Amino acid sequence: MHPLAASGWPSLGPPLASKLGVRVLIENVWNGFCESPEQSRDYLDEIDSPWVGAYFDIGNCRKFGPSEDWIRTLGSRIVKLDCKDWGDTEGFCKIGDGDVDWPAVRQALSDIGFSGWCTAEVAGGGREVLTDIAQRMDRVLRL
């Protein structure tokens, strides 16, 4: 039985996504669910649908392990990225100021052939703040 059906949820999963032509993406967050890359990979594989994938948050996984390890384990299951940074002493911080190993992240993304979307999941602001965020993303991702 499909995990969503077993939970009693209405059928909002792969059949409807396929009909509408949209992807259902599951993000790695700090809710006690799939806290290792292997658990996340296995969960997505159990669903076994081209319409379901990973919305990978580069900063969120730092609590549990190196971002590049998650990227390599999830591989082509990653459809979209959230870009933020994490510092073990300060928590979430400006992109590029934390402990994410950006060269290793870039290499892992290259290794899996990722070419999808990436959004900044950080506090916004006016033109100057948004310009800084864009420049930081360009620098760490080498865009």
C-alpha cells in the first residue's frame, strides 16, 4: 500500500501529480523524518514515481552530516535546491559564512549532473539585501 494511502490522506500523490503535470517534492527538514540521506533515498525509492522527488535543502542537512554526502546519496532524485548556510556555532547564517563546504557541494552537484533550480531560503529585504544574497549564491555556486 502506498505510504500516503496508509496514512489516510486523500490521493494527492503521484496519480494526481501526473495528471496535472507537476512534481511533488519532499524537503529534508528537522522534523524527525528521514534524518539521514539513506532514509530519504529509501523513502523516495519506495514511492517509486517519476513525479516524486527531493527538494534538497543544503543548509538543513548540516545538522546531520555533510551536504555533499546527502547530494551524492540522493543523486538524480534531487529536483530543486534550497540554498542557505549553517554554522555550528551560530546556526543559520548568511550564505557563504557558515560551515557548508561549498567546493565539495559544487563537486557533488556536478557529479550527479544537477542542472535544476536553486532558491535562497534566507531572510529577504530591499534591493541591497537581495543583491547581496544573489552575489553570495553566485559566489558559492560559481554561477
